[in-house]
Amino acid sequence: MAAKFASEKNLKFMLYEVHDLVSLTKQEYFSMHNKKTFDMILSAGMKMAKDLYYPIFKEMDEVHPELENGTVKVHPNVRKIMREAGEGGWISACFPTKFDGGQLPTMINCATHFLFGSANYSGSVYPGLTSGAAMLITSFGSQKLIDTFVPNMLEGLWQGTMALTEPQAGSSLSDLTTTAVDKGDGTYSIKGQKVFISAGDHDGVDNVVHLMLAKIEGAPLGVKGISLFVVPKYRPLADGTLEYNDVAVSQVFHKMGYRGAPITELAIGDKGDCVGWLVGQPHHGLKYMFQMMNGARLDVGNAATGIASAAYQASLDYARQRPQGRKLGQKDLTKPQIPIIEHADVKRMLLFQKAVAEGSLSLILQCHKYEDLETASTDPEEKEKYNLLCEILTPIAKTFPSEMGIQSTSYAIQCLGGYGYCQDFPVEQYYRDIRIHPIHEGTTGIQGMDLLGRKVIMQNGKAFQLFKDEMEKTLVMAEAAPEFQEYAKALRAAIADIEEVTAHKMQVAATKGPEAFLADSVLYLEMFGYATIAWQWLLQALMAQNGLDGGKAKTMKDLYEGKVITCKYFFKYEVPKMQGLKIRLMEDDYLTAEAPVSCFND
Amino acid sequence: MAAKFASEKNLKFMLYEVHDLVSLTKQEYFSMHNKKTFDMILSAGMKMAKDLYYPIFKEMDEVHPELENGTVKVHPNVRKIMREAGEGGWISACFPTKFDGGQLPTMINCATHFLFGSANYSGSVYPGLTSGAAMLITSFGSQKLIDTFVPNMLEGLWQGTMALTEPQAGSSLSDLTTTAVDKGDGTYSIKGQKVFISAGDHDGVDNVVHLMLAKIEGAPLGVKGISLFVVPKYRPLADGTLEYNDVAVSQVFHKMGYRGAPITELAIGDKGDCVGWLVGQPHHGLKYMFQMMNGARLDVGNAATGIASAAYQASLDYARQRPQGRKLGQKDLTKPQIPIIEHADVKRMLLFQKAVAEGSLSLILQCHKYEDLETASTDPEEKEKYNLLCEILTPIAKTFPSEMGIQSTSYAIQCLGGYGYCQDFPVEQYYRDIRIHPIHEGTTGIQGMDLLGRKVIMQNGKAFQLFKDEMEKTLVMAEAAPEFQEYAKALRAAIADIEEVTAHKMQVAATKGPEAFLADSVLYLEMFGYATIAWQWLLQALMAQNGLDGGKAKTMKDLYEGKVITCKYFFKYEVPKMQGLKIRLMEDDYLTAEAPVSCFND
């Protein structure tokens, strides 16, 4: 089990050379940190990924969580994971010091989570969700709520969850029906049903704290009537003991992958004895939840990146060792076979995987840097700028790794041939595990509508303009370097294409209405994704070229050269795909919106 | 278990209206058949798919075949499948009457296999392989070999296999090391190891007959030294009893999908007591095997098509029933939610699946029609023409359904959201099952090299020219119909693009050598695939329009309209993707061929 699932060297190159993590320490908010502490955290994270997460990667896939006597039984090491994540300060890493947190940049947290997700995605979900749920309470909950629930969550003793989805309301949150009735004592009586709740119950913790959406009696219809509640499985009494709170698991779903974490269906208040605590103001629940949701979407992108990275490493390792065939044109069959990594088509599949995994990682870190700058900044205008950059990039950072990760892990299988399809190698598990990511925390369809229908047009296109300003900085650098001018030109053309398509779609919105406007928004998102990742690859290549030109440590030479080659690969093989998308997006028919449902009758 | 996995109505439209199956009966060779017998076969096939294959589709996935006391234990119904396939004449359907076969067109056999593969791919493999292996013996084996082995195979009592792959020789058949030593009595002593042998051993039959590649002592190096042998698990003695032939199963692979059929590793002649019978001439084995291999490649394409079709039907069924959300712009939340099939993005995902499944089916039937015309024709020139058409289309008919089927089944999951990822619905199994197809019977990489490196250039481009001539017939029809002229124009442009790219690649071959020539052959194959399927969609739409214009039965109206809409979808959404591929293919760098292996060091 000593296989390599991620490159620490690449991660450091990304953090320090591409995205200049250390520059954040100039900000007052992060000023207690320095490169040394970051290095220590990375080393500790890598050790934890190797020693705690990776050894049970396969076991957690093999033994499905099952419901036993009202509790979901999970791998015994989940308790260990939660305790180490709590005691080691991983769950509270990004919380302000006033909550006993590490007040670390989310960039470094994202980097360690990338390692955990590469090592064992299912295992990494438990503390990750807990952190997000606790953050929601500290951000919007009363001091009493914080005192009651947060410490045990940050310690890893209690699990946190996001409880949004209901059987009749997945993507359509307006249709939630879980109800909350004011009990008059500052608490609410909750009743309803939730499905697909990740880590919604398990025996690796002593309690589960659901951050749950519900509607208070008489609330307005739709999303404007949604409130947020803390609904624990066991309610803490005044004396510190726990009492069952009528939150029962009615089902554990059996899934294709991501099998180490239970996805549960919950029956809430079936016996009329479920108490919930309101977080913040009534009817503002969705707004609060979206703080967690945006973080969760970046987490999904990061996890997909981690899985794609692990699959890439596994197929790379195989391709280096597996002899098969000879160079084309080599007719001398007495010569030994060569490792398949020397075949052009295998290199193409590896370059694709590298391009997806490292391009995605770069974008996710970029988003977290904006998030950290938003947090650290004291200037409202700066704060808004970084917030908008995060907003516009989140649907891409969620979707590109998730969707391209499917193809990337599929290529990992393909590199191994028949062996890749067998359980003796890990790539088939990566292929199954990653498939959840285009679904949860907002499907790709939802992300497409979010990007084109909200983010690109918000504040008269301000977020889009800020995004272009950011790319401009990279373009100026690239245009000053002769070997990258070609790619700068291609990226400028890509941006112009997106602008042209966007203008066309705005016209459609004005003249044909929302159905026609958004019908192809998934294609728009895909097109936008290529340009965004191209930008990140150009940035990486420029920083790598800096390293090469500066004659830095010889040990970095291959990595730097690999970055420059992969950047070229991305511009030569992937960016051209925008043209097919553009042709479709510029058309003036609304085939999918207009096709009658009867056309599927056969 | 009454779910719909395939549309019989669509299949009949394809067979009778698009590809005019009945016209084959004008050929002497097929003259004993008529539409009525074809209809009966289709009905019987559908019944068998529903009653025999589909009910155990899920069970065969859940219980993995395991090695027990030297035999692989499979689902108990496998024996039933083999017996019914034998007794019902399904295994021998396309064999000439002189072998007691049905002498049916492969088109109708392909249609019933499509149904079996849609219902339960793993189950359909056992008789399918047996048929192919027996065909190889009847085509090239001696009368004695035929008499000894074929009757029991056609009866479904003995399993047939293709035994090519060895641990050190998958795609590289030159490196086979299984040996054959002449025993002087007309038989050979066989020794070696084979891996990934589908249905290589199981308890659903009384014997297993391997069609095995091996090298006779002193044979030339490489593929020119490969011979073909019949190597049974039990050798039939003169008195009709069976004696163990030293073919042992050393391993059963556990796979991600396609779990109902055992893939085995075989130890042949470990005790020095394995007898093999030479088929045909020494050293001609690969040529013989390729008769079976080409058929097997079409079978893979057909099976992938079947799985994609079943996944499409499952997601269509769900999309019709699942309410979620409202039309965009519908603000009245008191209105009920609408079925998701009414959302444009869901229709887009369904149209994609329909386009892939039905476009692929059309191409596979087209290939089988050429095969049947080759068989039936008595004119050597005609025979060669149809053979060449089959040759050039086989890599596409194998790869397009296999590769696009991955995305298609992925969309099936996406249509179901979280439920699609769970084992309560069949789509996750389809997604796992289909993933084998770009791997076995020649990977996608091999198919790409086959198309660009052999098929397109064979006989000075004769096959390519014949292919264009065939498309021309469709184009002429389309140009005479005002509503299809736009698509005819697009298809002409697509063909011109392929010609341009092909010319460029020929130039590269001449000036830069084979590595550069074939480096992007997978992309070339993908591009070629879009044009080929576009042709098939145009053909289908034209025939559907004929039906609409002719005012045929009202029950066909929706299907016809669906064909026209899906054709438009394919031209509007898929054909433009050729542009991105073309841009790459026309470039003059050889990035993947030239990238040093060190660029992956990190």
C-alpha cells in the first residue's frame, strides 16, 4: 500500500511558485503564519493521507455501510479519522482563533484536503462535512448554539451534515416540505424526510448534527420561505447528557462508488419529538446554506481533482513498468518490448490526465486564494472583488474536474487495458468514486444555469469583467515571453469567443425568453471551463519557465519541463474543442427547448 | 422486471425501412427466407431477451463467478441459456445449411443479439462466443475437426472461446509465447499461459473449446509464426468419452462490470499433457483468427449499442415519471412540478443517448448488410467491394458505440441524479458493464491505428472511395429533399474535412515516419466516427420522412418525427465537434510522439 496517489512536489510548486501562498501572510489576518508552518502542515497532511486514509481506501469500498439497530455501521477506522482530524486541528484549521481555530488560509486547507481526497475520498468526507457545518453555525448561529454544538464538532466527536435534499425536492429546493413549528421556548418541532444525506448517521461519532433546511409554518412559498435549523440526532440536555431527538435512519443507499461514506435517508420527527434550533433569522436559510454550499462545491471540485490525480498516478506507474509492443517502424522482433509509456497514444492519455488533474488543482487553489483574500481584506471594495471572482469561478471549479475527471479516470483504466477493468488495480474504483461529483452539491445542469443565468450577468457583468482582468495579468506576462506568445494569442481568442457567445445568449434571453436562453448552458459552462483551465495552464507554464530560466534546483527540471509540455498539450488538444461548442452555441435554433416530449415515443 | 430495455418498433424500422433487410432475400443464398420468418425470429428473440436474459441481469452482476474445485461456478441459468441458444438454433443461425445452420442473414442475427445484449450483456456472451469459435472451425478446419467439435458447440453443450491474449502479449500479438510441438500423430502438444479469456471455463457446459493462438517450434518470429489450434478442456476420445486435456484455470478476474461472465487465466499443458489440433495451415493462424476477430469487433460494437440503448430506455422511463422543478420563467410555485423530461437540458441528454444508441445500431446493421452481401454475392468484384466496406467500417462500428457509450450511459446516470448512482436503478450497472468495450477485441488505440494506418490506405484508398460512394447515395437523396439539404451540405463538408486531414496525414507519413503519422490516430478515428454516424442519421431521417410523407400508420408518427429531430440534434450538437479534432489533426507538431518520458517525473 505504498503507492503514490499524489505528488507533494507538484503541490508545493502550485502553492508556492504558481499561487504564492506565502504572500497571504502579509495580510494581518494570516500574519501569524509563515512558509515553515505551511511546510509542516503539508508534511503532516501527507503523513496522515499515507498512514490514516490510504491504507483503508480499498477496504472502505469493499464493506458497504449498513444499518444495524438504528445506527449505520461504518469502517472502524472512521472513528480514528474523526478523532485525529479533531485532535490534530484539521477540522478547525480555517476557523478564526476566537473559536480556537488555526486561522489558516483555506489554500493550505484545500491542499491537505486534496491529499486526503486523493488517498481516500470516502474517508475524507467525514471531517470535511463537519468543518463546513460547524462553520455555518459560527457564522450565523447564536453564541448559545455555538457553545452547545461547535466544540464537539471541531473535536471530531460529533459529525456535521448538510441536510437539504428531500425525495420530491432535489435540484428544486423551492419544493421542500420539511416543516418547523415554533414551540414557544425558542426551539422548533421539526417534521419531514431527507434523502441522500452524506454521513447522515454512523457509529464513528457520538452524535450527528444536521444543518437542515425546513419551512416554518406560514412561511412564504418557495425558497424565500426556507429557514436553517440545527437538528441533532441526540439533543444535549442541560446536564450535558444526550437524549434521542427522533431523527431516524430509514435507509442507507447502496452506491456504485464512494462506498465508504453512508448516504442516508432520514425520517425526522416521525414520533413528534424532534427539536430543532433556528440558525439566524427565519426565512434566510438558503442564503446561509449557500455559504456552506459554495464551499462544498469547491470541495467537490477538489475531491474530483484528488481522485483524478490518484488515478493518473496509478496509470503513470503502470505505464512506466508495463512492457508491450515496440516503436512503430521497429521491425526487429528480437528486441525487447518497450514500456507502454513510450507509445505516443499512451503519452497522450497521460498528458490528458495530467492536464485535467493539475489544471483543476491550479484553479481550485486560485479560488481559495480569492476566498482568503476576501477574508483577510478590510477594504469593502476589495472584499467584493474577491467574492465576485469566487462566485463566477465556483461553477467551473466544481464542474470541470468532475466532468473531465470522468474521462480522465476512464483514460487511467484504458492505460492499464484489461487489468484496469479488474479489481486488482485501484483505477476502476477511482472511476466509480468520481462519478458522484457531477451530481452532488448541484448537478452539472444546475452549475450551467448558475454560470450563464446568474454569475456572468450579475452586477452588469462585473464578475465576468474582474475575471477577464485577472486573466489579463497572465496574458501580459505571456506576451513578454516569446515562447508563450502563441498561447497568449490563443487564450485571447478563446476569451473573445466566450464574449461573442455571451453577447449572443444575452440577445436570446431578451428576445426568446429564459428557456431558449439557458437551454445550452451546460455547453456554455464547458466552453468557459476550457478557457479557464487554459489560463491556469499558461500561468503554471510561465512559472515553470521562470524556474527553468532561473536555473533553480536541478531536481525541479523535469517537473518544470513537464509543465511547459502539458500547457502546450492543453492548448493544442483541448482548447480547440471550444470551436465545436461555439458553433453550436452561436446557432439560432432551440432544438432541445422545442423538441416535443413525444419525439421519444418508440 | 418488466422494464423496457430496447424498442422493438425502432429495431423493425431500422431493419425494414432503413436497411431493407427483405431485399437480401432476393439473393439466392438467402432466398429461403422472407419477412414473415424475420418477424418470427424477432418476436422469438424479444421473448427470449425478456424471459431468459433480463430476469437475471442484476443477479449475474451481484454474484461474481468463482473458481471452485477447478471449475468456474457461474449463475445456474447459464446452462439454460446455452441449451436454449443451442436447441433454438440461435448459435447456428448464420451457419450454412450444410452445417445444419439457419443460413440467415447476419443482419437479423445482429438484431436479436442486440436485444440479448440490451437485456443482459454478460448472459449474451456465452452463446455469442461459441458461435464465433465454431464458425472459425467450419471455415478453416478439416472435416474431422468439424465433426469432432462443431455439433456440440452449435447445440450449446460445449462453450467456444477465443484464446489470444497472454500476460506479456495483449495488444502485441507478435510476442505470443504459447508453444506447439508436433507429436507426429497429427496433433500438437501445447504449453503456455493465456489471460483475459472470456467464458474460458464454467460449469454451464460440459466442455470448453478454445480457439487458441500458439507458435509451432521453429516458426518465424512475430505474427508470421502464429498458428491456430483447437484446444479443448476435455479431449474427446474415440469412444465418445471425454478426457481431461490439461487446461487449468489459474485465476478468475474480479471485474468492475460485465461480472456475469468469467474472465479467466489459463495454464495450458502445465503437466505436459495438453493436446491441440491445428486449424488450417501452419503459421496462418492470425489470418484465420481475424475472421473471428472482425466479427467479434462488430459484436462488441453491437453489445455496447445494446447497453447504451438499455440505459437510454431506463433514463427515459425515469425522466417521464420524475417530477422536479418547473419551466424556467414559471414563477407560480403553487403549480405542480413538471416531469424532468420537459427540461431542455434533460431532453438534450436524452437526445444524445438516442443519437448514440440508434446511430450506432444503424451503423452496425449497415456493416452486417455489407457482410451478408459479401456472403451472398457470386461476383468476385462485388464480394471484394462489400468486404472492403466492412473492413473500413469495422474500427468505427467497434469504437463509436464503445467510447460514446461511456458518455451515453453516464448521461443516463445524470438523468436520474443521485438515484442513478445507486444500485436501486440499473443505470449504474450499465455504466460499469459498458466500460469493457473500448478495451477488449482491440483497444481504441489499436482501432485508430487500424483505420488510419491500414484501412484508409489499403489498395490505394479503395475502401475509402467505396465508403464515399455509399455516402454519396444518401447525399443524393438528401439533396432532393429541401428539408435535408442543410444536412447534406454539412455531411459533404465533413467528408471534405476528413479528406483534407487524411491527405495531411499521408504527407506526414511520407516525411516524418510512422510515429508522427499515427500519433493522433485515435482522434482521427473519432472524427471519422462523427461523419459516419451523421451519414447513418441522415439515412434514418430520410426514411422516416418517407414514412411521414407516405402517411403510413399513425402509430409510427412519433417515431418518425423523433428520427428527424434526432438527426437534427446530431448535426447541430455532435458534428461540430469534428472542428476541434480537425484543428488538432491539421497541426504540424508531434507533441505526444516527441514528449520525453521524463516530463511525467514529479
